[in-house]
Amino acid sequence: MSTGTVAIAVVPDQRVGTSLWELYELSIAAAVFGVPHRDLADPWYTLRLCGDAGGAGVFSVRTDRGLDGLVGADTVIVPSVPDAVVDHGEEVPAELVEALRAAAASGARMVSLCTGAFALAAAGLLDGRRATAHWQHTGQLAARYPEVLVDDSVLYTDEGTVLTSAGATAALDLCLHLVRKDLGATAAGQLARRLVVPAHRTGGQAQFIEAPVPPADGDSLGPVLQWATEHLAEPLTVEGLALRARMSPRTFHRRVRDAHGTTPLQWLLQQRVARAQTLLESTDLPVEQIGDHSGLGTAANLRRHFTRTVGVSPSDYRRAFRPTGLTPSGPPSRDR
């Protein structure tokens, strides 16, 4: 478990100052990493705002230091680049590019939100890696930086030391993902509840590119998916959930894919792995019982799905994210 210093690069467009979009994504990162939640982790992250706070717009941001402050941070976040870089093909400011290269060379985890990917790409940090940005700009990103493996279907990408998010609220998805990686699923889930957002939003930005999903009617997915999360330990099938939702399996499959960007079976697997993460952090149950309580079955099946989804084994995850001094406990009396 670790937090460390998070440095946010602030580079306003000198013609418009700090834009509304930049302020939105910058404020998301600042709210997640700059507001202490010491009941979740002590110490919490230390936040730096680095760059030029100048500009001619209505909004201004007070920075702590210049872009050289990115060097030495554990995590560097670029929330955006000036609009002219994306809209008019101007170059990413050279001082930002050099600062990002220096920060990466010093060992920082590099993160972009929305058009911040253009800055990481200009610094050569995305060459040969999967990356994303707001779907309106991924075409430009791919055209300008052909060495980048641009994916416009996802909310965020995680390449280990380099992570990128799609635009707008997808920035929050990535920030919570970072908290989950650093502090575990329980801390990320509790923080998400305080922010009144899902701890892990399934699907990708592909679901937002086309026409919006039609308004839910009387057979809304909400109640049946909520019921499923409360009964993950039980045998659940697509046919059974479709029947409970009063839909045909084919319609249920389509509705889940439209709403969440994934299949019903993959959605169930994601929920079960998330339940296993919580149980590994908050109980002393052996992996065999965690497999039962999460609906993943045998210990071997739990290990296979957990390792493939999370990237580490259940035992390694427990060692990394189990709070010290945890009082031994079992699962909740009801599988919620």
C-alpha cells in the first residue's frame, strides 16, 4: 500500500486561460488526491500543482511551483493540453514535454486525462503503448502519433507505469483506479461512495459514441442487476436473470451490452472478482471460502479469474491490501 506525491501539470492556453474542460478534469484529480481521507489511508497523497498559472481567461489556478516540480513526484498527471494543440495542430509546449520526460526518467508513474494524452505522446511516453483520450479526439491523436496504439473504446488504459483516460468523467474512473491500485478495493469503494459515483464503472466509452441508450422503461435493468450483486454466491445464469427481468435472453444480453459495454457473463465476473477483493481485504477467510462467497467456485477457479482480472494472485493481493491489525471476521450474513 502506498500513496506518495501526486503532481498535476497546469498549462493554461495563453489565449483563453484555464478552460472549463481543463478545470473540470484538473478538479477531479485534485478532489481525489488533494483532499485527505486519513481514515482510509494515513498518510494520504500529497498534492502539487505545477506550471504556469497565467492566462487571460475568467478562471485562474494558483500553482505551487513551476513545471520542474513534476520531477521527483511519484505520480504525474496531465489533465489536458491547450485547446490550440488539439484544434489547430499546434505543438505541445516544449517546456511541458521536457518536464514530462524528466519526470518519467526519474521513475514517476505518468498519467493523462483526456487531451493530456497528446502531451505524453509528444514526450514519446506512449510509443508502442495502448492509450486513449476523449473519443472526439482519438482520431487526431492516432493521426499525429502513429506509434501510439490508440483505443477509443475504453474509459482508461493501464500500461503499468503509463496510464491514460478518456475525457470528462472518465478522468474520475482512472483516478479511482489509481486509488484501487495503491490502496485496495475497499479504500477506492469508500472514496467512490463519498463522491457518489460507482467504484468501478463497467464498459467503455464506446457506449457513449453512438446514440444514447433509450430511457429505461418498466423492465429496467437496475433492479435485476442490484439483485444479482446481492446474490453473487448463488448459481446465476443469463437465462435466469433475463427471466427475472422479464426479458428474453437475447434482449437481456443486448440491454446489458448497451448499458455497460460488456456481456452479462463478463459483468457477473467483474462483480464476483470485486466481491473477492473486498473479502480478501476485510476477512480472514481462506481462498476456498472466498471462492464460494463470491460465486467463483473452487480455489483454483478463483485464482485463475482473479489473477487474470486483477493482475496478481489472491494471496499477493491480500498481503498488499489487508489492513494491519484487522480483527478476524467472516463474511456478512447476507451476500451483499
